[in-house]
Amino acid sequence: MKDILPDALFIGFTGTPLLKADKQKSIEVFGRYIHTYKFNEAVSDGVVLDLRYEARDIDQIITSQQKIDQWFEAKTQGLNDLAKAKLKQRWGTMQSVLSSQSRLEQIVDDILMDMSTKPRLMDGRGNAMLVCSSIYQACKTYEIFSRTSLAGKCAIVTSYKPSPSDLKGETTGEGYTEKLNQYEIYKKMLADWFNEAPETAINKAEQFEIAVKKKFIEEPGQMKLLIVVDKLLTGFDAPSATYLYIDKQMRDHGLFQAICRVNRLDGEDKEYGYIVDYKDLFKSLEGAVSDYTSGALDGYDQADVAGLLEDRLEKATEILDSIREAIAALCEPVPKPKNESDYFHYFCAKDSGNTEELKANEPKRLALYKLIASLIRSYANIANELPKAGYSPTEIVKLKDEVDRYTKLRDAIKLHSGDYIDLKSYEPDMRYLIDRYIRAEESEKISTFDDFSLIQLIVNRGVKAVDELPKGIRNNQEAVAETIENNVRRLIVDEKPINPKYYEKMSELLDALIKQRRDNAIDYQEYLAQIAELTKQAANPQGNQNYPASLDTSAKRSLYDNLNQNESLALAIDKAIRDNRQDGWRGNKIKAKKIELAIKALLNDADEAWINSILEIVREQNEY
């Protein structure tokens, strides 16, 4: 090329650092670096996730029942008794696996335990990849998994394409050879997947690979583990992939590319990618190694791979402690004695139903929710290893109580402020982790609000909805009242654009009721009855019997309320809108203008501001 293009400028691009052996040659060909962008910079910029590394010594033979029980207790130490009991129901099948001297069976069982105890793996939000040293090993590992709870939720993806020709010359009369074993395992896997005869399914390996990769990415809870050898270790992007288990000798480019399979962003609950090394690639089990730039990555210059891998337990402990400090700092200004009501007033509003104060304190609440969610995840990440992380028995009890207290506080503040349902989808893994690691009691009470908002409960159950509130709130009449008032106020503010006049009236009624309560001018039970009735009216305007029968839709009733209760005009405008509306009119000025002119024709010489307010109400109606 240099002979053909003697004056050409050559520019080289590389997605991974250059090996030391190649670096000098590359510089001779291309010249000095124009720009470098290293892994630790990408982590700082939030482009990829940090990686946490752990070497596991699986080559130990567990022979005694006592050691098996000790292993189980160590692995489940952070779980509460209820979660531990549920896991132990499956333990009978695991005992025989752990008692075996087979290394593969021990790895399978180790991964199964992670699937039952590790965040994202246990709640189906994330999944994992296992790198085996050969296709035969991958097949044997899959065979073991197929007899466990992962049956139907794991798959092999390799370059192997089973063919009847594989059988030629493999029959020895003394059992299956490796190739025969490999063929039979693949044949059964494909037949099970496609639910058809092995003879036809055996030809569908490529279709199988496409299907399982798609499921791995889109439905991580249904495809929890991919077993690979060389395939998918470069160029395969699956944000759900959270754990990479390595049982293969790897180094340099191959290792670098492989571990980056789990560093993709995937929502708030994926904070790191995890590398579990069964081959001790960095010899960290032999000594106190915390700098993973040598060993399997010593082909690179140290500076080029700095920060790529960090010790999982050490970093997890640092993160947990820093989050605890951050929460303490955020809650420091809460006035003493720091009762639940003091937290409500600081994070919500001193005066219940004060919309401006609730809105002004929203950033503080969001910061608290995020920090406590991070606290729960960080605690769950090392809950089973707290003694190994350096926590004393007293510190462990204190830590669990602290996480439990903050979790209950977070739930109470969400309910008190009306944020609960709005943030339900914000952290879908939280309920699973809380029930699993922190507490088994009271989860039923809180879980009611996973399906219904407090408003919906009041509409459905009336005053009895109070019984569903967390104990810390329902045992305090002031807290109950403020919680309901904040939730009703939020409903009024959210729904007001749909029917301003109606919700202005609801707001006035709420203000009057709050004043009566504060002035002690109303009995508590009577207050609950009236606030429940007001909630039903605010949630279901259509339940108001004062509307004429012709106003049979929400939009017609809204027009009626905001057109000085002029029934004929409301019906005329409703008809004009339906006659003139076109698909996508809200985002199209010409189409919207047609509706606007039709409304103006009916309102004649009305005030321009009033006409515009009616137009805004029309835009808010879903049925238009």
C-alpha cells in the first residue's frame, strides 16, 4: 500500500489495548497515538460499568455431611430464616452434588447457589455466561444443569454443529466416546427446545443459537445461563449479562474481550459486572493480589489495563460503607428526636397537603430512595460474606438492623408523600431483595401497595384501607391523616388539567377538611369517613350523581364543568371535536387548527384566554 500510495496517511483503530509485543511495531507503522480512551475513563464517564473480580477455589473435595452443612450456612449467611428455609427445601438434591468429587458438579452447584442468592440472578433481572475449556466440557456441564432447577433455562452456544457423520468410527463397544457424548447431549438439547423428534431437531443448531441468544437478551429470567467456549466472547452485546464464570485458561486479548461481556449498562439495579474465576488466572489464591494487571493480562502495559478488574469483596465493602455514610449525611438535618414524623416533615412537608412543599422536597426524597436502594443492593451483594469482609458479629447485627430500618423508613416516606406507585417500576428488584435478605415479617402489608395505590385501596375498601398501612403509620393518627391528605392532594394536582373546575372544588373541600382536623373540630373516625368519601369523589368523578344523563363520558363531563355547566354547549363542542379530529392531531398544527376553529365557532366572541383554556382541557382528554 505504501508503494501504491506513498503519501497516504495511515490511521489505526483498536478496540482493546495493544499488546506490548505489538506496540512498537504499531507505532512504527502508524506513528504516535492520536487519542486513547481507556477502560477506567469509560467507567468514569458512565459509558460502561466497573468490573468486580473474584477467584474461587473449587478444587476442594467435600466428603463429610458436616462440611456440606457448613458450606451451606456460609453461602446463605445473609438470608433471613424464611428465605433460608425455602432454599433448604431444594438442598436435598444439592447435597449429593456437593458430596461428589467431580469438579464440574461442584462448579454447577456453586453457580446454582449464586442463582438463588445473588441480586439480579435470583430475581430474573440478570443472567450469566459460563466459559468452558472445550465443547465436550460445555456439553457435560450442560447435562448436569439439565437435571437441576435451571433445566430449560440454560443452553450451549458453540461452533459445534451436530451431524450423523460424527458417529462414524466412534462406536467402541465400551461406552460412549467424547464425540458420541457430545452428539447425544446436543441432540437431546435441540429436541427438548423445539419439542420435536431428535432426528429433525438435530439439524436446527443455527436456529437454536439465534433463539437462545434472543431470549438471553430479552427474557433473562427465562434464559439464565449460556455455556460457551469461544463463541459470544467478542461482539455479543447483552445488557442483562451480569456474571461471567470462567473455567478456561485465557489471557490478554481473549480475556479482555470476554470480561467486557458483562460491563454493559442495564438499568439502576445493575451496578457492576462480576467476573468469577475458577482457574485463578491471576494467581490471587496463592497470595494477596489486588492489582490484576499481571498474570493473565501481563501481555499489556500495566497503565493500559489499570482499573480493569478490582477485588469484588474489598470494593463491595468500600461501597457499602460509603453508602451508609451518604445516607447518614442526608438524614443529618432531620430534627431530633428523629421520630418517623420528623422524617415525614423533613422529606415531605410540615403541613400535610402542601403541594409546593412536597414538590420542593422531592429532590431530597429521590436522593433518599436512590441511596436506600443502593444500600439494599450493596448489602445483598455481600450479606453471605460479612465475616469474610471484616465485620464482627455485633457489627453484622447492627448493619442488618440499619438496612431494615432504612427500608421501612423509605416505604413509609413513599406512602406518606404519595410517591409509592410512581416509583414502583423504578426499582423492580427491591421487593425481592428485601424479602430475601432483610425481613420476612410485614412484607405482606407493604406488598399490598405493589398492586394498589393508597387511593385505590380507599376507593375499594373505604376506612378499612387504613389497616393496610405499615404499622409505624397506622398506629399514629396524625401520620395516617397526613399520609392520606398528601396522597389525595397529589391525585388532585395530577388530575386537575383534565377537569380544572371539578378538581378546584375537590381541593377546596380537602382544605376545609384539613382545617377541621387541625382545629380539632372533627372526631377522628368522622374525619376518616369524610376523607374516604372525598377520595372516592376525587378518584371517580363519574360517580357524581349530579351530572345530566346525556353526559355519559369523562370528556363531556369535563367540558360541562368548565363551560359553566352548559349542557347543550358541552354536547355541541364534544360533537364538533369528534367530527373534526384526525389521527395524530395533537402533534400536527394544521390538524389541531381544524379542531380549534370548530370550537371557536361554537364559543362565538368568547374571551381568547377562556377559549385557550378550553382547548387545553380538550388536549388532556384521552378519548379525543
